[in-house]
Amino acid sequence: MHCNRLPRKGSLIFLVKMVRQKIQIKKIDNITARQVTFSKRRRGLFKKAQELSTLCDAEIALIVFSATGKLFEYSSSRLRQLFKDILDYDQENDVEQAPVDEVPTEKVTITKEAIANLEIGDQDPIQE
């Protein structure tokens, strides 16, 4: 509803409020819609990570693999240093780790290759 004029004295004003619809969280069957949703939500996730890092001075690293296996990453600092800090982290600090059987080996290999490429090329870790 568009109105360029101010309402007259004594007239009723109806406000229309747009409310986001709740969606059911399940796999999207349409491949194109799934890719569009992935792209939009990935950008939103990276933006939220950047905001959290800025607001709370937190060190954040995100590693996301698309359905096609493409790697996307975000880091609030140099990714190599962050991974080094994780590997050097004292195990007595009660860190819960997923069993090795639950981590897909293909993704582990791709992640190791990405880290190796960062060490060799000293590239910018943010990739979109």
C-alpha cells in the first residue's frame, strides 16, 4: 500500500506489519533453490561470525563445504595461526572432540590441503 500524502485529520490509518514465515527445517528438494539458499545463508553466517568477532573480540574460524565439495572459509585472524593455536591448546581445558569415525575423510583431506596451501602461499584466508 503506497501513499505519498499524509492522512487527513480524522481518517483511519492501517498499518501492515510484514512477519517472517517460519520454515520447516528439512532438505530442500529443488536443486536450484537449495543452491540459492546455501549461498544466502552462507553469506549470512559469515556476516554473523564477523559481527561476533568484532563485538566480542572473539577469534572465529568457519569452514564450510558446499554440496559440490567447494570449500568456503572465514577467519577473524590468520587461519594458519588460529589452527596452530587450536593444535597447541591444552587438552586439560575440557575440549570435546568428535570421534574420528564421524568426520568424513574426504573433507579432512580437503581441509588439510587448504591449510597446506595457506602455509605455502600465505593467501588471504577469506574466500567468498
